[in-house]
Amino acid sequence: MKHLIVTADDFGRSPEINAAIERAHRAGFVTQASLMVNEPAAAEAVEIARRNPVLGVGLHLTLCAGRAAEVSALTDTRGNFPASPARAGLRYAFSPALAEPLRREIGAQFARFRALGLQPTYWDGHTHLHLHPTIFRLTLPIALDHGFRAVRLVREPGPFAPVPWIFQALSRAALPHLAKHGVLFADRVFGLRETGRMTTAAIARRLAQLPDGASELYFHPGAEPAEPDYAALTPLLARHGITLTHWPRPAAR
């Protein structure tokens, strides 16, 4: 059996992104969306989720290239995180004094997700920074306390390349901790190698090659070079024997 979660990242970042995500969901393709709770259009995103109750919503934990819940040692004076994920990751790894501000910020984002009236489902991270060892260590108990039971591990098949290899290693390091607490994750994730280039043709290739098991495909509606042709893509799901789902599984449709 082929089960596929199709995730739209950056929900709440802008009205344009929100509208693109709603179109992708109503077209029968996107099954869940990852919400940036501190971004300007987060409240609008929640309204979209309410009028589309089949759309799953998770937390897109944001600790770089976005806004924080409060000004702190993690941010500039306007509450913005560093734009560079590499710079942010190095700071979090080599500045022990940032551990407590990180813990507070992570907790605030999970609390904000619940305060918006959303049920706990899954979490992932903007630029996948949720897999950073320091951030993962701080996040896991907070996520469990809030009732979250699924997470994105970035394990994308394909030839060796430095960035996918790094995320494979980080995902592998997280595995025993997730297994200990029964946290769910997909067998594999697609989207890293095509980030910013998720065209209709690229998605169609992934669907044609999808292996058995649980897979996740993520992309960024409203921020890709062109909007995928969902009318062309949705018939491919049945052709390739793919069942769409979202967290928490089973939620096939």
C-alpha cells in the first residue's frame, strides 16, 4: 500500500501563501499544512482551517527566518530571528546561554498553537531546524506535554548530496528518542531536493516513483516558481495506487 501525506509548509506567513494552500487543498491534493504561529497571517490561516475541516494542521516550529513570540536573546530588537538557518544553527549549538530562551520560545509556539484552538497533531520546522540536536532535545518533552504525537524526519532517498546527508544523520540521531515515546513519522520524505522548484513535472515524477509504505511530500504553495497543475496531478494518485492521508493516521480519504 502507498500512503502519502502532502504537506504545505509556511501556512500563516502571508495571505498569498494562505490562499495558495487553500486552493491546493480544495483541489484534492494538499492534505495538511504546517502553521507558523507568529507570522502576520496566522489568524487568517486558522480561519481557513476552520472552513476546511479535513485539512490537517501542524506546527511549523520557527527559529530562523521568521518572527518570535517575544523579543529575546534569540532575536533582534523587533523580534525577528536571524534570516540564515546556518547562522542560527551555529548560535544555538555553541551558545549555552541561549538554551533557556530557546526553551521559552519553543514552549510559547506550542502554547500559541493550542491557544488558536487547534488540536495537537504533528510538528516540523522551518528550514528543518527542528532536527538541530539542541532544538530537538528541548522540543521533544514540550511537544509530548502538549499532546503532539508525530514529527517530520527528513529522510529523502536519492544519490549522495551534502544537505540531504546532513538531515539523514540528524533524523537518524532522533530515531531512538522518538521510538522511546511512540512518536510517529513517515518512512521517507520528499521535497528537500526540489525545494523552490516543485513543479507539476517534479511532483508527477515523485508520484510515479513512490514506493510502498508511508511517505510525505512537502512543498511551499504560493512560493514556488509556478502553481502546480492540481487537475493534472490528482488523477495520478489513483493511477499509481496512492492513498492520501494526514497526521494523525489513519485518516485516509
